[in-house]
Amino acid sequence: MNLLDNISNGDFEEVGTKTLDLKGETNTYKTYRIPLDMLKYNRKNDRIASFMTEIEATNQDITEDKIESFIFDSAPADNKKTMANIKATRQRESAVVMSDGTVIDGNRRFTCLRKLSRETNDDKYGHIIAVVLDKSKYEDKDVKKLELQIQNLEEKVSYNPIDRYVGVYRNLMAENKEFTISEYAQDSNQSVGKVQDDIIMAGIMIDFLDFIGKPLQFNFAREQKLDGTLNEMKKIVKSKGMDEERKQAIKETCFSAFMSGYDSKKIRSLIDSCKNDKVFTEDKINDAKKINAETYQSFHDDGYLNKETKQSVSDFSKDIIEEFALSKEKNKEEKLVDVALNNISKVDIDDVNHMSSELKSNFINKLNQLKDKVDNLSEFINAKR
């Protein structure tokens, strides 16, 4: 199919014009009313690419209807508003399509018109107004540059941050990348510093997905609302004066904590705690490495975080945060004793009595260890009086 042939044959109604900046030149192009059934979604679009990883992971066919549902459900309130606006005033902004029918700009409008056409069975919603570009004249990079320019200058609904990081990964980090940082910054109307920050975020996202056994499954990062946590973790990657081993331990500790249920606010507290080397000591780093290895293994063996490891991660993260909070108290030692007293008071004697012989033996051993530590501490303090 070549839409340019249809234009030559007079099949499409000419509607108006649209100005575009392509390959360094600004030109005015004619727009036409094009039937929806002659068009298709751009599967190289960053927003669509994050969704496609979910479908590809389950070996399902990626149909136009599935892409439509994803785009609509990604911002239902905005899309319902767009549908209402189209009903009231028709299509106000022209789309851009390639001669093979691929929608380059206007995927949301295309989606809303598809739904309206199907729901109302009204032919007035069965067309989209668009510029048609000759596919043979443009490389993928030219098309991507146009997408970036339109998205950042005209698009009313911003990309989900994860979709933006997917774009950064695909265009600046993947093996087949085509952009330099300065080119990408210019075409997306951002500063070089902002793009470099997004590269850091995309890198953490890639590491996270590898860590939990879901490499390049961007849809999972999107579903988990990972962007807030990525923003917090950026501080670690950019931290000066911290060695790489410590950075990696903190990153993986955050990955583990996030998958155990920690939100971005708790991750922030965990990062602040781990940055304190009097709290996150070498011993704690070694403990973290063991727990993080268990988390990694759980995901790669089972596909999920098992209950025991999840509890270990949660307990470890909680202890780090509490220890950091106590370290800022003038009466830290007294607070630690208070915590110990509070915890020991929670032991239920009846539960202990009903333990199996093995569990009871382990309990008694730990109780004796606790008693020895208390006795040693008391002797040391009394000797210093």
C-alpha cells in the first residue's frame, strides 16, 4: 500500500496544510482526510515499545486492537477528554503518517477516532486529517527526530517517565543507537544535563530489570511505577567520593527493598541510611550482598520473591533505617536498649512452649547469646564506674 498513489488518484480529500521541520528544513505540507482502516500504529514509538515488551514476553500476537487498548488505558481521563473534544469540534490538530500508513504523530488521536468510529458507527469519525510523508525519502532517524520535536513542542499529554527512559535507552544506549547526546537534547528540546540524567535513570532501570530476571521488560517497570524510586537512586549513582562496590551494594539493596514493598519515600530513607558509613559498615555491606544474592536467586529461579527472602529483605532494610535514626540521637545507646526491651517483651511464652524441639533449641541458643551480651555489657560498664 502506498498512500501517495491514493493522493495522486484523488482518493483523499485535501483539507489544509501543516508546517514540519524535517532533515533540517522547514516546509509546509498538504493535509488529507485519510480512512482509519488504511493506517497502523508506529511500533517503534517509545510509548508503544514499553507496552510491546509485555506482549512479546508472553508470545502473544501484537494486534492493532491491543495497541489501541494500551494507549487508551495509559491515560483514560485525557483520552476521554480528547474524544469529547473531537465530538464537539472535530479534529483540530493534524497528524503525520508515512506513505505505508504508519502513524508517526497522532497515535492518541488515531486511538480516539478508532474508538469513536466503532462505538458510534458514524462515518465522520472514520477518517483522520494528516500529512503523508514519502517513506522512501526518510531514514528511521529522521522519523524519530520528527517524533521528538512534535512530542516536546505540541503533545498535550506527556510521556510516562518510564516511556521516556525507554526512548533514551533505545536511542542513546542500545547497540543500534543512532543519536548523540547533543542531537537528542536538541531534538527533544531539553538540556544536555537533563538528557544525561535520563541516561542515568535508564541505566538503573536496565540494571533493575536484569536483577529481577526481566531483562528489557519495560512494561514491568511501568506497571510497578518505578520512576519515583529511580529518581531517588540517581543520587547514589551521581554520588562523588563513594566507591563503586558500595554504590552497587546500595543499588541492589534498593532493588531488593523495592520488590519487598518499599515505596520511593522509604527507598529515600534507606538510601540516606546506607550513605552513612557508620551505619552501613563493611559488615552490613557483606550482609546486604548475601541478602541481595538471595533476592536475585529467588527471582531467577522462581520468577518471584519468595516469602522468606522477602521478610529478610524487609527486616534488614528496616534495621538499617532504624539504626541510622538512632545514630542521630544523643541518647542512642539508651534508645537501643529500649528497642531491645520492647522486642523481648513481644515474645509470647505460649508460642515458645508450642515450638518444635528444633525451633525451641534454636530459640534457647539465641536467648543465651542475648543473655551473654547483656552480662558482658553490664560487667564492662560496672568496671568503668
